[in-house]
Amino acid sequence: MSHDLFLAAKAAMQKAHAPYSRFPVGAALRTEDGRIFAGANIEVASFPEGWCAETTALAHYVMGGGGAIAEIAVIAERMPGVTPCGGCRQRLAEFADPDTKLHLCDQNGVVATVTMGEMLPFGFAGDTLK
């Protein structure tokens, strides 16, 4: 993983709006053509109706035209090696392949790398809903 993906996730985390949980999270994904899309978690008063960092990054990615996702990085201020929540695992799996690398980070960089298939081995497939 290039250090710039980690830095994008970390910079996004610093923009998180987490006044209720006080648990800032950042996420960034890189498309195969090199574009990076990042996002932070955003909480609202009707907690837990906010949205996760991965969801924000995916929104930027979709609005930016999408494309094949090459790798993803996730970081939380107070939890080294944080993983995406269950909902975000499914959201990411909708756009990434099972072999897509998911980098779990701390404040200094990557602490572990897994694949989306390892993170969500039995996720829903969109073709089952057709």
C-alpha cells in the first residue's frame, strides 16, 4: 500500500464529526486508475442515524465515477487496527472484489492487511436479489 492512501484516511479522520461517540474514523479507497476517495464518520443528534467513514468514502467514489477498487484503508483515532462495521463490510463488498486489500491502520500506518473476502466471507451478493 502506498503511504498516501493511509495519509488520506488519516486526514479524513481528522475531519470527522463525532460529538456523541467521540470516536473519529477515517477511510480511503484507491481505484485501479489511482484516484483516491476518502471520508469520515458523521454523527447527528438522532444517534445512531449518522453514517460511517466507509459510507462517506463510497459516496465520494460513486459521485466521482466509480471504477474498480484496488485497496481500502481504515483508521480510528482510539482503536488501532479498527475494522469496518458489519454494514460497511457489506457496503464495501458491493463495490470491491473479494481479493481487494483492506488495510487496518493505527496512527503510524498499516498494522494488518486482509482481503474483503476474509473480512466478509458470507456477504450478500447483488445477483441473489434479481
